[in-house]
Amino acid sequence: MTFTITIAYIAAIIISLVSFGVALYFFFWVKRQPSSNETIHRIGALIGKGANTFLRREYLLLARFAGAATILILLFLPSPIWSAKSPMTNVLMAISYVFGTVLSALAGKIGIAVATIANMKAAEAATKGIRPSFMAGFRGGAVMGMAVVGASLLGVTIVYMVTNGDSSSVLGFSFGASSLALFAKAGGGIFTKTADISADLVGKVELGIPEDDPRNPAVIADNVGDNVGDVAGMGADLFDSNVASMAAALVMAIALNRESFVPMVFCYAALGLLASSIGVLLARMGKKANPTRALNMSTYITTALFAGFTALATFLFFNKEYGWRIWAAMTVGLLVGTLIGIVSDFFTNDNKHPVRYVSNASKSGPAFTILSGVSYGFLSVLPAMVGIAISALAAYQICAPLNPDDPTYGMFGIAMAAVGMLSIVGMIISNDAYGPIVDNARGLVEMGGLGDTALEVTDELDSAGNTVKAVTKGFAIGAAGLTIIALLGTFMSEVNVAVAEAAQEGITLKGIETFDILNPLVFFGLLVGAAIPAVFSAMLMLGVDRNAQRMVAEIHRQFKEIVGLKEGVHGVEPEYEKCIDIATVGALKELIPAGLMAIIVTLAVGFIGGVEAIGGYLAGNIVSGLLLALFMSNAGGLWDNAKKYIEAGNHGGKGSDAHKAAVVGDTVGDPFKDTAGPSLNTQVTVVSLVSSLMSTLFLTYSIFR
Amino acid sequence: MTFTITIAYIAAIIISLVSFGVALYFFFWVKRQPSSNETIHRIGALIGKGANTFLRREYLLLARFAGAATILILLFLPSPIWSAKSPMTNVLMAISYVFGTVLSALAGKIGIAVATIANMKAAEAATKGIRPSFMAGFRGGAVMGMAVVGASLLGVTIVYMVTNGDSSSVLGFSFGASSLALFAKAGGGIFTKTADISADLVGKVELGIPEDDPRNPAVIADNVGDNVGDVAGMGADLFDSNVASMAAALVMAIALNRESFVPMVFCYAALGLLASSIGVLLARMGKKANPTRALNMSTYITTALFAGFTALATFLFFNKEYGWRIWAAMTVGLLVGTLIGIVSDFFTNDNKHPVRYVSNASKSGPAFTILSGVSYGFLSVLPAMVGIAISALAAYQICAPLNPDDPTYGMFGIAMAAVGMLSIVGMIISNDAYGPIVDNARGLVEMGGLGDTALEVTDELDSAGNTVKAVTKGFAIGAAGLTIIALLGTFMSEVNVAVAEAAQEGITLKGIETFDILNPLVFFGLLVGAAIPAVFSAMLMLGVDRNAQRMVAEIHRQFKEIVGLKEGVHGVEPEYEKCIDIATVGALKELIPAGLMAIIVTLAVGFIGGVEAIGGYLAGNIVSGLLLALFMSNAGGLWDNAKKYIEAGNHGGKGSDAHKAAVVGDTVGDPFKDTAGPSLNTQVTVVSLVSSLMSTLFLTYSIFR
């Protein structure tokens, strides 16, 4: 172990612990905030109980899946245990996998725990003004941000250190994180949109009662959904992306046999976390500022700190020959991430042309809301995809000269761009988790009857959450995009390593030098891979659709059978738990098939077409996954804000025909942006990791080889 | 010139002439049918005039574009005229290009000419029963089918014969056909959906008057749209695909330097036309049969005849060593085309689960119609893409053993599969053009007041047209899919030919051996190429959206200002021409930008990233183009039929809430399936051809080379 790597390990571990410290500090700070309102307490407790129940049942289900996967890994990966050189590799990999799932689950659990407290505190604080309410929401979100990123950095560091840089174990850990994220994101996404759509459909559209009205039987389920979908699901998603980007860079450094690159990965990731920790600690809302500016300001501070820290570290610690190139590749990622965020903002901000156009089109009816929204959603993919394409090309070109004969250096540059883009992820998660917390707070203010001033405060905080969310989502997709391109390189490395290892044992496997598009196996994979994200999205959306139909029936039943509910007779309450239960049972039923489909098709393509088909398959999957994820996230965000723009009094305001049309757009957009769109990142990551892990088996046992 | 090629030329020319004969025979047969109703005559004349006016103005606009393109080709293609070995190549290519545009325009013109007569005849015949009305509709469509396919075969044969197998000229001819098709399809698609949506929106939704009601100012424009969009546009589209598939196969045969393959291409294409001619001549509706069965039966007969003819020809004329392999590759294409048609039918047939599910979901409101339709649309891409992937792989594997060292043989196999899939295109076009003719006939029956029995007859014929349309659309997309994969191979061939030619002149150009996905330039192209179909679709749909808003305003004006129009006072008529004019002007304004964008981005990627980036770009374009085309066509067809299923009296029938929701779905689906979806085939083809044509320039002048 060289001196630099030791320092890097220590830095990564210390900074992870610092971030846990910040998380704890915020957690107790949030807990200390006053809360005295009875109703809010009672409803808050209901939300917390619902979220925890769902999470427990979801994790119990996933534990079975993870258990089966662990046994399969132990037996077959990285190579069948009976033929493995050292069975210990299989054991380490299985343990790393379990470690990854446990940390990912824990991150979700912590996020929920604090979010379901912070929502009550932010609600109560709203009676005192916008600044204390903002702080409660933001610091609640920051607990999640710090915990998730700290856990991912600490986890990767421990796995890498303990296994002494075993790439199978690093990939196994990443696969653990991803496979859990895949199902958690899907399950949470189905839960939240089932409740949201059903509550809106019966409440707002049919009965014309306001959002978050306590008479609505689905209203608590809706709030639970914000937590399990947007907080826990999103946390698992970004935990997964963050781990995957580090894993890709590390595995490529191992394949390149350049130990000196490894400390740079740890160092940059750690400095990103440090910058984020400082950023969230400094976050304040100025007296005259608005919440959006406060959130953005902390992001800018974090970004600037990060750029400064890493430049300094590169100058002080790393070899000048390659240090600055790798730093530059990383910085390209950071810049492009920011640019993609800005583009997402253009397409979903209600001050800009697209939202205005769609709002105006809504006057002609829902068909035009949908058509124009789909059109702008399609347009929005261009700048982001070109941005990802340019950053991948630039990062490659920056690092390729390190050894012009070995393209893996260029791919390592792309992996570092992904690390750079995800470096400030602690800040991003904090901003993102802030959204559902203040959304919940708004609901509690309404249900607790805290008055109109408090409602205005939470409305403003909520609106800032929506604006920032579009940016962070663009960022998350961009980061996932670069990460999965890097994982394609990882797959290639793993294949070549497997071929080399087999050759040492005297077995000749047909290696690959290129994934040539004109090779019919590659092209075959390309077409099949491109279809998967569409099918995956469809399965999730149909899940929401079926589930929402069940819940709508239940809401209708309650309004019919519970006397006095519709009229709001004092003391009459709906049976909230029934709706929570329907959302839970439905989500658990629907979350497995889509993810399993993606994994099974990957195995089928690999065992039929071999590694060449998988190369094409991954490329097709990446391209179509990015396309659909960008389309669905942006179109969904656009519809959401078009509806809000009309609700703000434009084109006739609430209750007008334009508003009704915009509500249709928003309802369509909900599963687009909160179920299918963000799950696609994880789907692509999981498929990439499965392919890398299975590379030896695909090489050995496929039909076309 | 060998003996076989002479026979092939003669066969191709004679069979083209035979198909023209069949077309003429049908044309006069249709003209001879009785028509005496005054109103129908008057309205039919209005439709004919509107269609011809639009076509004339569209062609005038496109003539300017084609003129500019001709000059550019003359100056720069295949290589700049001042540096060209023989400037004659540039001249021949320019002439071939013009020839391609003229034939394509002519095919559209002929289709319109007969369709605008056949609609009146079919309407009048409907009073006598379903069989004569069917025959008038079908034979009208068959004129178009025979003329289009005859012209494409004759055109390719003449160009190949006169230029003695010059691949630039063959590609130039194909580019002429495609570039015209690109704009004609986009323009017609925008026209037809502008009118359709506007007529429905004001007529059916706002005022509750029936479809095709003569009081509706947009009703004639709607009928004109069926002709310019579905007849002329679709004809140009399939003309283009058919020419491109032959061009791809021929260019690859030239690149392989296997002259003996050329006669097979001509021979199989000619036999396909012969089989189609016989098929359409035999088409009859049995006494007890329904129109759908009659249409399908003729297709089966054609397919069987074609398989038999080609097997016989292969046995008699072609070398056994390669003959059967090439035949088998072609047959794979034919089979898979049929399979894709069957899958499209499953997703859009109102007897099957998807349409039933969406109809049922419509009871919960338009958001659910859209969500479930989008979901099934996404699901529908899987079987078709897997089918195309498998057929490409199989065709490649069948022909690759002809020379295992040269992958071009495998690509030639894929090109032959595309030729096979398109072989029965004469029949397909006939079935497809039948649809808008009987749709028009239905309108004329309604407006001419021919009575309820005649209306029922045309309703049944129209419904058969819709069912068959889904199948033919799936077929068209599948064929385009294989063709563009073959064009990717053509691009590679052209690049290698250009490199070889430059080497002869002592210039060293960096050739390419592979389009490796891990090459960052290829990956860059892949991402950008995948974004283009989304942007292209968005531009067309926004065009429809803007145009429809203008027309809706005009319809509102007329109902407001023309006294007695709404009440249907005898003798009061709307100003039909105003609406036709709005649709025309709007479509002409909107049709250029989208197509031009696709071409300009291709040039930008090529001159920046060079041929490697273009390789990735084409692959990305193909994959995403297929994905979106399948999604949009199938979702659109599904919504259309879900609406019809409800109108047939299910879930509350016409006027129910479910029906209103289904109308929203149908309105969204209209530009999906009739504007953007089918235009994507042409967009991808044009981009592929531009790339092949520009290969030398990209090799010589790109920044990264």
C-alpha cells in the first residue's frame, strides 16, 4: 500500500464520518424544533407509520430477492465456484453484494425517518414565517443527502480496502446498491403515483375539493407516497448512481493496472462530499431572498468549493503528467451536469416559452395539452443528449493521450467525468429531498388548519421545491448517462480480463476488440436493448394504472358508505389506512415484474448472442433509456408547471376548461416523471452491472461465441 | 453485358409495363362506373380541386428545393466537380436525382387523380351493395399500388442500365425519391391532421354534429387531407422505401464486385410486382365474405405466388452455390414482414386485449386513456424490434458463408431481406390506398344524403380499411427498418470505395474497419443520432398543433358570422375553400424545417466527427427512429380503434364520458400515427442516403479525421 492511497483511504473515511456528523447534527436540530399542534401530530404520525410499514414490507420482499441473488452470486460469480481459482472471490463478492443492499436500504430508512419528522416541524414553523420553515425542510433533506453520500463513499472505500482492490467485489457492491434501488424506486414510484392520481382524480376533478383536504381518504396515502417514492426511492437511486460511477472508475483503474489513479478517485469523491457538507451547513435563506435562490446559492457555493478543493489537491498530491488531465475530465462532467440542469429548467420553468405554450394550448382541450407537452418533451432530449455526447467525447479526448494505444484510458476519462458530475451529489440530494418534505408540510398545514398565512408560506416553499426538482432530475439523468457509458467501458475491461485469465489457465476464449455496429450480433443486441426501456416504462405505468383504478374504487366506496364524510361533518373521518394498504399491496405486487424482465432479457441476450450482442445491447439500452428518461421527466415536469401556471390565475385559472385540460396533462405526467422516468436510470445501471458481472459466463456458455 | 443481366433487365421492364397496364385497366374501369348524384359530383369536384391545388403548390415549393439540391449534387457529389476524375459522374448523378424526384411526384399525382374519382364511384356504388362499392375502392387503390411499384422498378432499372451500374447514380436516384417523400409525407401529414383534428374538435366535441356533416366548414378539407396525406404521402413513402431497398442491394453487389448478384435483385423485385399484379387482378369479395377477409386473402395469394415464382426462378436461372442462400435471406424478410403485421394487428385490433383495456380505462377519464395507450404503445415496440433484429441476424448469417472474410456479404443478405419484405409492396399499397378512398366515400355518402343503407356499407368498408391499415403500417415500418440497416452497410461500402479510389490517386485517407461503439466518435454520433427522430417528430406535431389552432379559429368565425349555418338552413353553405386554404398554407410553411433540420444535423455531425461519427449517428437514428415510429403508429391506431369500439355502443357508447375520453386519445393519436410516425421512416432513409452520398466529402474534410 503506497503512501498516497493510505492518505486517500483515511481522507475518504474521515470525510464520510464528518458527513455522518453533519447528518446527526441536522437530525437533532430538526428534532429540537417545536411542534405542539395536536392534529398535525396525529396526522404526521399516521404518515410516518404508513411510510415505515410500506418500507418494512418492501424490504422484507426484497430481502428474499437479495437472498436468492446472494446464493446465485456465491455459486456462479465471477466464475462458477467449482471451477474458480479461489472460491474466496465468490464469497467476498457475495458479502459485498449484501453490504451494498443493506447500505442502500439503510439510506432509504434514514431518509424516511427524518423526513417524516421534518414535515411536521416545517409545517409548524410555517406559522412563524418562511425562513424557519425553509430551514426545517432543508435541513431535513440534508440529513438524507449527507447520510446517502457518506454511506456510499464509506461503503466503496471499505469494500475496496478490505478486498485489496478486487474488481468483482467492487462491482458486486455496486450491483447490490443498484438492484435494491431498481425495486425501491419502482415500488416507491408506483405507490406515490397511485395515491397522487387517485386523490386528485376523485378529490379535485370529481368532487372539486381542494388538494390535501382531510375528507379525502387518499390524502394521507398521498403524503406517505411523497416519502416512500420521492425521498426513499430517490435516495436509493442516487446512492446507486454515485456508487456505480466510483465503481466504474475504480474497475477501469484496476484494469489499466494504474494503482496511482485509485487515490484520485477516492480523493475527488471525498472532496465533493466535503464541499457538499460545507454547502449544506452554510445554507441560509436571506431576509429578502426567495427559497429558490437560497437552494441554488448553496449549490453554486458547493460547486465552487469543489472545483477549488480538487484543483488544490491535484496541485499538491498528484502527478502532474496525468493529474491535470484527469482533473480536467472530471471538471467537464461537473460543467455539463450544470448545463443539463439549466436546460431542464428551460423546458419546465413557468417563465419560459414551453410551459407558456402548453398552458395556452390547454385552452383548446386536453388533446392539445398532451400533444404540445409530448412535443416539447421530445425537443428537450436534444440539448441533454448532445451535452452528454460532447462531455463523453471531451473527457475521452482529454485522457486518451495518456496512452494512445489503449482506449481504456479514454474510457477512464469518461468514468471520471461521471465522478465529477456526481461529486456534488450530497447537495443535490439535499435539495431534492427538501421538495417532498415541504410538500408534506403543506398538506399538514392544510389538514391541521394552521391558517392561510402558513399555507402561503408552504406554497412558496413547495413551488421552489418543484423548480429545483427539475434541475436536480436533469442532473441525475445526466450523471447516470455518463456513468452508464463508463460502465460500458467497464464491461469491455471485464471481458478482456476474463479472456486473459482464461488464457493463463490454458483456455482459449474468443475475446473482443471492438463492438462493431456492423457486426450482426452487436446490431441484434442494439435493437433489443433499445426496446427494453420502453417495455420497462410501460410495465411500471400499467402498474400505476391498475393500482389507481383499485384505489379510486375504494375512495368512491368510502364517500358512499361513510355518512357525513363528503359534507365534512365534524368528527367524521375517512379510513385512511385502507387507502395506504391498497397502495402498499399494489406497489409490492407490481414492482417485481418490470425489473425482473430487464434482468432476464439481459441474461437471454448474453447467453444467446454472447458478449458482442451484450455490447450492442448495452449501447441500445443506454441510448433509448436516456431518450425516454429525458422525455418523460421533462414532459412530466412541464405539465405539472403548466397546471400550476394556470392555477396561478392565467387562462381562466382554477376550474376553467384550460385548467381541466392541464389537470389531464399533469395526471399523465405524474407517472412519467415520478415512476417510469427516474426508474430508467436505475434500470440501465442494473443491466450494465449484470452484464459486467456475467461477462465470464457469457464468454464461456453463450450459443454464438 | 452477360446473358442473365439482359434477361433480368427485359423482365423488369416488361413487368413494369404490365403493371402500368393493370393500373390503366383499373383506372378506366373505375372511371366507367356509374355516377349520377349531383351533390356528390359537386363535393367530389371540390375535394379533387383542393387536393390538386395543394399538390401543385407543394410540388412548386419542392421544385425549388430539388433545384438547389441538383446544383449542389452537380458541383459536389460524389466528389467536387473540379477534382473529379470524370465530371460525367456528377452529371449522371444529378440527372438521376431529378429523375427520382419526378417519378416520386408523378406517383403521388397519379394516386390523387384516381383516388378523387374512385371515392365518388365507391360512394355511388354503396347504394347498390357492399361488393360493387368494395371493388371501386379497391381498384382505385390498386391503380396507385401498380403505378408506384411499376415506376420504382422501371426507374431503378433504367438508371442502373444507362449508367452501367454506377452506384452514385443509383443512390442519387434513391435520394431523389426519398427527399421528395420526406417533404411530401410531412406536408401531407400536417395537412390531413390539421383538418381532421379541427373538424372533429369543433364539429364532434363542441357542437355535437356528426362526422362528415356538410355544415362543418372543415369537412371538405378533411377529405382533401385523406388524399394528400394518406394517398399521395403514403405512396411517396413506399416508393422511397422500395427504391432504397433495391438501391442498397445493388450498391452492395457493386461493392462486392459480384455482377452475378445484380440480376437476382431485379428478378426478385420484378417477380414481386408480377405476383402483386396477379393478386390485385384476382381480388374479389365473395358473397359471404367481409371486406377485411377479401383484402387479407389477396395479400396471402400474392405472398404465396411470390414465394413460388422466386423459388422457381432461383432453381431455373441462378447459380446453386449462392442462389438458394440469397433466396432464403429474401424469404426471411418476407416472413418477418408478415409477422410484424400480425403483431401490429394485435395491438390495434378491437377484438384484442390492448384496445379493450384502453377503452375500459377511458371510463376513468382522458388521463387514463392516454396513460394506458402510451403504455401499450411502448410494449408494442418489443416484438417488432426483436423481429427486425432476428431477421437481420438470420439474413446475415445465411449470406455470410458466401465469403467468411468479407462482412459485406452478410450485409448484402440483410439488403435482400429488405427486398423480400418489400417485394409484395404493390399489394400493400393497394390495400393501404383503399382506406382513404372508402373513408372519403363515406363522407360523400353522408354529405350527398344517399341514405342509411349506403352509410352502413361504407362504414363497414371503412372499418376494414382501418384494420388493414394497422397491418400495412407495421409492414412498412419493418421494411424501412431492414432497408435502413442495409443502408448502414451501404454507407460502409461507399466509404471503403472512396478510400480505395483515393488510394489509386495517391491520396491516403484514413479508412474505417469498424464502427466500434467504444470509439468516442461513434458513441458521440450514436447519442446525437438517437435524438433526431424525437426532435423531428416534435417539430411536425407542433406544426399540426399550430396549424389546427388557426383552423379552429376560422371554423369558429364561420359558425359565428354565416347566418343559418349552425342551424342547417337549406341553401346555406360554409366557405369550404377558406379551410382548405388554411391547411394548405400552414402545411407548406411547416413541412420544410423538420426535414431540413435532419439533413443539416447530419452534415454537421459528418463534417465535425467524420465517417466514424456518422456510423454511430446512423445506428442511433435507426434505433430511435424505429422505436418512436412503432410506438407512435401503434399507439395512434390503438386509440383510433378504442374510440371506434366505444362508438359501437360499449362503455356507454357515443356521448358518454368514456367516449369523450377516447376522443381525446384519438386526437392525440392522429398526428402520432398519420404525421410523425410514418414520416420517421423517410427521415431515417434520407439521413442514411445523405450520409452515403457525402461519404467522400466527410472523409476528406471533417474536423476529426
